[in-house]
Amino acid sequence: MRQTVPAELAGFIGRERELAAVAQLLADGRLVTLTGPAGIGKTRLAVRTVRSLTSSDGTDVRWAELAGLDLPRLPELEAEFLAALAGRETLLVLDGCEQLGRQAGALAGRLLANLPGLRILATSQRRLGLREEAVSAVPPLSLPAAPADPAVRMPVADIAGYAAVRLYEERARGADPFFELTERNAAAVAALCQALDGIPGALELAAGRSHQYAPGQALRRLAADPLTFLAGGAGRGTRVDAERSYRLAPPAERMLRERLSVFAGPFDLTAAAEVCGFGALTRESAAEALRELAPGLLADGGPGRYRLPLSVRAHGARLLAHGPAGDGATAARRHHERCRVLAERAAQLWREGAQQEARALAVGELPELRVAMNPLSAPGPAAALEIAVSLWFLWSACGLSEEGLRHVERALAVHPAPRPARALWLAAWLVASSGGADGADPLLVEAWSAAVQEGEDTCLAYLAHVRGAVALWEERYEDAAAEFREGLELLPGDPEFGLGREALQAGHTMALAHTDPASVPVEDDPPVGAPVGPQTGPQGGPKTGPPRGPADPWARSWTEFAHAIVHRHEGRPAAARTGLLHALRTQLALGDRLGQAFSVELLADLEADQGHYVESARLLGSAAHIRPAAARAPRAEGLLRTRLTPEAFRSAYRAGSRTPLRRLLAEL
């Protein structure tokens, strides 16, 4: 037993709140356990806690480092404790209780029973399991949001205040005196801190190599081979720690850790049991093993949700790949099936009109869904495409079109011929909606042939919708109306996937707004927020009217956009503005970037019509980063360049580009 507290470890950053909480728990009880994965900072927090107590009230502290202790020596150590601490008011720190397994709790219980003046502060990757135990989970350091692109410039001020970044910067300067956090590397540092889970020990290891690798290089090496990058070094939360904690775990927990590596993000007890509970590890034993493992995992996304630290996941994945025949493939298939059901559930919510709920479900499970859409995994490319198609709304209507297209193209590239019609439709739609109409043509041809061979009337209808949308963007409004009419005629009464009738109806209404605005019944607009459904119009095609199916707020936002075109044409700018602002509320809530771009540019037209040229230019600036790169120049832009000086236009445009759209709309 060490008689003195270890020297205080460097890098104690961002733990002031936890320090106060632990001190209070020790004041209220006799047994406090600091839990968390390796490298999270349990020992550092214990050191700082006892030093704070000794400096404030002279607490007598004894420290016991349990790492490397042979279990046969445990009775000898217990006898030493009893002899040395009898009759004394003492705080005993038991550091590394996971080394003793279940015997750690038994030891603490006997010591507390025989030494009435004793308090214990334990650090462990698992609970001790005593009734009087107060558990304090040590969280990761605070983290900035992961940037969309680690290579882009980012203001240093956006990340400098986060504890994980502060620790990384401090340690990087220790390893490389010339290291500096700049706009060039800030995004990479933020991404690196996220990838390392905000675990201080792992951050220190990465920062300690800053003289070898710039943050971007370190991030790439970490992504390519986490175990190699995390091997060695003086940090904790690394490969060595992952291997050590694995060896200390009982067989059921080892098996669970391996199988949990199929999860890319957070999971709960139900998900873990569903995916990992098979063969020798039943669902019940998987659930029990997770309860034991939970204190050594990262909490993520609310009570009862956990995530494996990167080093633990990478170690488990390697063991799973080389483990008992079929275990890895079985876990991957079960994980995929769970994701398939989740994706279909989200799609069903979307069809039922609970679209923000559908988006939240899909986005919350996106780390897992991305894994399941890997066409090279055990389930294969067809299974990956099934999930991607179910999530069409996430790509098309919720602002993730580029990611969706990557998933679909990657799976289509390795899918044997013939390729499925639904996936080809989705690829064509995502290419076209990003402004690449020419690139969509070969996909449309192949998709049409596949849909005919498969008897996929729904897919044929949606291909007509794609052609209609392209015609709209190219201002071929008669062609667009004809395509949308064809799509509505082909679409079954209750399509089982995809856009749905109201979205096709919205497209047809947009075409009519240009070709025959008098046929669009804007006078009979339903109340704000009401759904839209089909009815027959004077041109033989459907037009807006009472709903016949589930509400579709997304489709309704496009219909409101079409109605605003008609209102503007008929000289009712106030009505057009009201409809557009309501459409934008839906589009902003769902993240529909394409819808936002179209609505904002029409709103800019309205402002220009009223002579509000500066406001119009600000609106165009706000839409610049969300409009498709291949889209035609906004109509208002030409007028504004004749009404404003070049300096005034550029100034207003730049001001709009720097202003969040929600705030800009509130200012108009």
C-alpha cells in the first residue's frame, strides 16, 4: 500500500464540476466509485480530489495502486489495511479496482465493516456492487461538433473553449514547440478530438505525436488503422488498455465486447441483446453482460445508451473478424436487419406525416445505418440498397443528398446486373436534384428498363417525376406538366415506398403555376399546415384539393411554393409571402436545402418587385450556399445588378451569406 498520494498528473482540464461533485459525495457517504473507460481521467480526478481535501481539512489519505496486484496476495493486502488503519479516520483510495474483478467489492465491504472510521474512494471500470456505494461516472472532456469536412478552414474561436481541444493544444505544444492552433488545422483538431471520444489519455497520445503528424495526418492514420495509431505511447485509453481490460473480463463480457464492435455509435440494452444475443451468448446473458460492462463504456445520447471507445471497438472488431467461424458475419447480418427495420420504420413515419419524427429517428441512428449501407459487408450490395431506398426522404428532403448519392452509387457499383429499379430511380433523382440533369439521363434509361422488367409501376411513376422535375428546372413547363400527369396515372393507390402521391401532385401544381395558373385553386387554399391531396383539373391532370391520404408536410411546402408563384402572377404579393414563409418553416425544420433555395429565391423576387433591392440581395446571398451548383442564376439577380451599384450588391449579398437564414427571415 502506497502511503502517499501520487504526484498530481498534468492535463487536469475541464473537471471542476466533477471535482466538486465527488467531494460532496465523500462528505455524504463512505464509499464513492469513479467509473469510466480506460484513459477517461478517473485517477487524475481521484488525485485532485484527495489533494483538495488534504489542503482544506487535513484529511488523512492512504493510496493503494491495484494495477498488477496478484490475486493470491489479496488477503495479505487486506490484513495490511486492517492493521494500518485501525482506529483512524482515513480516506483510502483504491485505484484500479477492475484488476480485482468481483473481489474488489468484497474487499471494500469487509474493510468498511471492520474500520468504522474509514471512507473509500475507488476508481474502476465497473461498479463494486455494494449497497452503500455512490457511483460517479467520469465523462469525456467537452467536445466541439464534428466538422463536415476536416480540411476546411474553421475559426479557432469556434473550438478553442472546449476542454478536449485545450488539452490537445497544451500537449501538442509540449511535443512540438512550434505547434499552433490555426484556422487551417482547427477543423482537423475538432475531428480528431471527436474521433478519440474526448478521452484525455487518447488525446495526449495523439497530441504527443504532433511533431510527427499534423492533425489532418493524424486523423487519416487513426481512421485507417486505429489500433496501430493507438499502440504504444504514454497515454491511456489506447490499444494496451483495450487489451488489458479485455483480458480481465469474464468470457461472456469478452464475447459481448467483440460483438458490440459492429455498432458504430450508441446502443441501448435492447439493441445490444437483439444484435449480439445469439449462440453461446443468449439475449439474457448479453443483457446481463452489458449491465456489468456499462460503467466502463461511454454514455451517449441519454440514460441507458452507451458507446464503445474507439480503441475498444477497434480491438473488438479485430477479434470478431478472427473469432469463431461465422460469429462476425452473423453479428453483421443481425445488425443489418435491425437497421433495415429502423429504416423502414422511419419511412413509415414519413408516409404517415410524422416527418420530423422520421428525420430524428433516421439521423439519430445514422452511424449504424451508414455501417449497414456498406455494400462490402456480409449482407451485400442488394441489402445496402434496400436501406438506402427506404431512407430516400433523408437524402432528398432533409438535406443529405450528397451523402445519399455516395451510398447508392457505391452499392450500385458492385451490384451484379441487372441492377434494381428502385435504387436506379433514387440515384437518378439525387443526381438530377443536385443540378446534374445530364448525368441523370443514363440512370433514367437503365431505371426505366429495370422497372418494366420488374413490373414496378411505382418506380415508373417516380421516374416520370424525375423527368418532370428536370423539365421544371429547365423551364420546359408543358413537358413538366405532362410528365407529372403520367406519374400520377401510373402511381398505385397506396405506394409502398418513395415520394407518395402528394409529392407528385405538388410537382404538377408547380408546372400548372406556369402553364395555366388559373387552374390552380389558390383561393381555396387549405388552412396553414393542412395537407394537400389530388383531384382532377381542367387539363385532365390532378390539381390541389382535399386530402385523400396521410398528411405530407414536405409535399405541402412545395405546393405552397407553387401557390406563391400564382399569387405573385396575379398581383397578391402579401399572400405569396405568407405562403412562402410557411413553406420555409417546414423546409427549415426538415432540412430541405433544395426547397429552401427555391423558396428564398422566390421571396427575393417578391422583395425586388416591391423595390426592396437590398433585402432581395441579402436573401440571394443567404441561399448561395444551399442552391445546386448547376442551377441557373436566380431571376432577381439580373434586375438587382441594374438597380444597385456593384458595391451595394456585393455588400448586401455578403451580409446575407453571413446571416443564418432563420434570423434573416425574422428581420424582413
